[in-house]
Amino acid sequence: MQRTDIRNVAIIAHVDHGKTTLVDQLLRQSGQFRHGELHGECILDSNPLERERGITILSKNCAIEYTDRHGRSCHINIVDTPGHADFSGEVERVLRMADGVLLLVDSAEGVMPQTRYVLSKALATGLEPLVVINKMDRPDARPVKVHEEVFDLLVELGADDHALGFPTIYASGRAGWATADLKSAQAGDAKDVHDLFDAILAYIPVPNLPGDAPLQAQITTLDYSDYVGRIGIGRVFAGTLEAGKDVAVLTPGGEMKVQRIGQLFRFHGLGRMEVKSVGVGDLFAVVGLEGIDIGTTLADPEHPNALPATPIDEPTLSMTFRINDSPFAGRDGKYVTSRQLRERLNKELQSNVALRVEDRGDEFVVSGRGLLHLGILLENMRREGYELSVGKPRVVLHKDENGKIAEPIERLVIDVPSESVGAVMQLLGDRRAEMTHMESHGPRTELEFTIPARGLIGLRSRMLTATAGEVIMHHRFECFGPHRGEIGGRVNGVMIATDTGQVTAYAVEGLAGRGVMFVQPGQDVYEGQIVGEHCRDNDLPVNAVRKKNLNNIRSSTKEATVTLKAPRPITLESALEYVEQDELVEITPNHIRLRKMHLKENARRQAYRKNK
């Protein structure tokens, strides 16, 4: 059954190639919203972290009722997907909701690592791309070359002949126009995005699914409401889904329960509209079903046939989560126990399909796609009022067919000023990276490497230092490959507080020559907390709360003005990259602290001798 009145399209691209901005223009120019109804930019990025960081973390659904120039109307379901490799688990599962993809490519940057990844997933799902070369208003745009790069990528990924003849639209999401004519795009004559709407109707396949067959629908995304509980979002693959009817709920584990649908919704604009039924090929949101999870099939009770679940790539990085047991535990947070931590991680597992959690009683080994993936989870937990400590990130190792250790290998693309190439290659050589490609674009050079995932931990800050802040880095998971040997850790030691109290200016002044401080006068510290970075390679116990002795002797420097150096700011991401195996990051709603795993110096010495 062909549904010519529906188009389901997912928008995929590398990070920061303009997906969400282009969706803004599609919404604004669809004619569906009144003037002033849509506010701000990146309308779909509703999560506070998404707005702060300028990235898409969670996939979003919206729907546009579009009428073309010939008076034909169509319901266009749009899925906006994340561009960061760490959130590619979101991309994989929502592609099953689409019949075609808009592949956005930056007109200057061209094909990037995540472009390759998301396109390979789309082709594996059987989706053919409608290519949009975006940001055509950039002065360094090179659309012809980028078009060739996309063609070469499709050939490399084994696309069929039909996909190699992909249609192309040239657009500027920020300026709000899109056109199929390259000359018009280069001249800036285009005025609106209606050429893109027409291309979606012309080239995105219509749903062609059995409408009169027994019901089969699958949940691909979960939402939650404090009023109605869990909300399942997915697509109807056969038959019709009706509100108030009984359905067989088939879990990925093979269990089956017959339940009645409470409420049924169809996507409409930025929200959802309650309906009595959703036909084959359309997207839906359902309320009132217990025990639904991602991959759950809703089927006809008389013909309970489950749909295959979407395979998800394995995690590449793990961290140990545990309760905060520092002397300052419980000062900031509302949730501080192992039970509360376990409940929060179990709740996250219900919607975060790329996450894995191993419960070890008093601690949890949490595995994800990368440092950003786990860092976003920790930041959300911190804002929700949780207190916890986490250990150094570690890569997830596998064994190959021969029983040898295999580690995750990432493809790393770096864009730097040409004069910084030497420093970059030296830094990456120390991290077991192997260069595969090098190309110059004017004053800048693009370098491509394969590098062990563990070599990326702590790399960004050192790369920024080596290139004076001029580096642009992108990476994605490539494969599991042979272990490449040891990688050196942190070069400098740390300064460890020996006393608990309030940091004094007198103590900070005395330690200024020993390294860089992480704390400033007035802050509370405890014994075993890391208060600074030592200028040498050994750890140094220091008294950061030492006060100046008061006596009746006048000092020759009494009237001298002392200027203290500003401390190095500690963010969550920088802390996760900085810590070593015997250290922890203490995370509370108001503070990010670094500490030793053993707070007492004698305990640290005993642990060192034992490990040695």
C-alpha cells in the first residue's frame, strides 16, 4: 500500500553542518505557523544542554503539513538527528522511522568522519540520500568539489547505481534559501526553501507497506511524562494502530503481554495531536502501555509477530561510578546513596540505547560511545542533584578470533594552520596514531589519522595548547584493531592538600612557584584533594590552608602588593580527561573537584607499593 500523502525523512550530517538550522527554515516557511509562533534559533534543540553547547544530543520529531505549488498536500515527518559520533546510537535507531534521508554536507568542509558513518548506516538500512550542500553563503564554499567527495564516498560505501545518481540541493540554512540550480546558489538569487520541499516530495520514497496486513508497529524512541508515565514513539509497519484497542506487546527479550492502548498521538508541527488511529507508514506516540522499551513490537494479538530489533554498535569507553565518600559528601546534593544512583542509571538505560551498566554492588561500570556521551550523562545527573565520584575513563577491550587483545580504533581528522603540523604530528606520534592522509587548503592543512581510542583521552586540551587554540578536531569509531602498545600518561604530577580547611592567599602565594593552582583563596579543600598541577613529574603534598603567623615583628615586605595568578578552571570534561588511575573526579551540583582515591598519604603509599 503506497501512502502518497506521507513522507518520512531523517536529516543526517556531520556535527555543525547546519541540520537544526535548516529544519528551522523548513518550519518557518512551511506556512503552517503564524507569525511570531516560532521563537529563537535551533527550535528543536529544546534541552538546556543542547542550547548551551550548540549541539544536538537527542533526536527530535516534528511534522509539517506542506502544500506544493500545484495544490497537493503532504504530511512530512522530519527526524532531526545528532551529529556527534558519541550520540550515533540515537541515529541508528531512528533511521528505521524514515524512508529517505537528507544528507547535509558543509560546502567548505565537505565530507567529514561522521558524514561517512551516518551515510553508511543509512545505506545499510536501505535509505537513499537526497544531498543538500549547505552553507553556500560561505566565502570558501567549493560545491563542485564537495559534490565529487560525496560521490566518491557513496562508491566507497558500495552504494547501488540508483543511489549514485543522487539529486542535489544547494542551500544556506542561516540565510533561509535552497535551490536546485548551482548558478543561482552561487549568485545568491534564491529566496526561499520551496525547492527543497519539492525535492523531498519528488525524491523521498513514499511508504510502501502492507496496510491490510495484521498490525506491526515498533517503538524506536521513549519519552516520559510525570502525568501519564512512559510514552512510546515509533512507526507503523503493517496494518493500523487504533486507540482503545488491545495489542500484543512483544519485548526484545521474547516476552508477550496483551494490553490496551490508552491514548494515541500523531505528530503535528512541533507537538502531537491526539487521534483515533494511525495508518501504515506513519509515525505515532502511544500512552498507556506498561513495560514498553526501545525495540518493542506492538502487534495484532491474534498474529503476534515481532519485528527484528535494530542492532546497536558496542560501547568503546567505560568509567566507574560510585557514591561520593569525600569529607564534603552530602553538602550539595539531594541524591547521595548507591540505591539512588542505581535507580538513576536504570532509568537512563530505558532510553539511552548505546549505554551499558554493570552493577557491582557498591560501584557501577558504565560504558558508552565516548567521553562526550558519558560526560553529558554526568552533567545531567549533576544538575538533577546527584553527588558521585567517577574514575579515569578506560577503553573497552575485545579479543579477536585468535585470542589476541583488540582495542577500538578511531578515525581522527584534524584541521590546523600549516605551521602547526610538526607539533601535531609529534603529539599524535606519542599516542600511537598513524597518518593516512594529508592535504593543504591555503594556509591550513587537513590531516587524517587512525588512533587508539585511549589516545584521544586528554588529547584535545594538549592539541589546543600545541596549536595556540587553532585546531579543529573530529573523530569517529572506525573498527576494533590490534593493540598498539602502551601510551604515556600525564607528564606532570599534582599537588595534594595535606589539611582540611579554607584556602588562604598566603599559602597560594607560597605555592605559586611550584606549579599551577586549581583552587583560589576562600575555597574549602580537604585532605587528599588535588589542588594544583606540580611543575615536575612527581606528586607533591602541600598545605594549601596555611595561615601567616602573627607576631610583633614588622616585615620588610609588609606593604608590598601581591598579585596571585588566576587558577586553572576545572570543567567536567577537562577533569575527566585529566585524572589518572589512582584519582577520582568528585561531581556535585555546585562543584567539580579532583581527588586521590586514597585520601591519606600513608594509604597512598601502601597502595603504590602493592601495585608496584
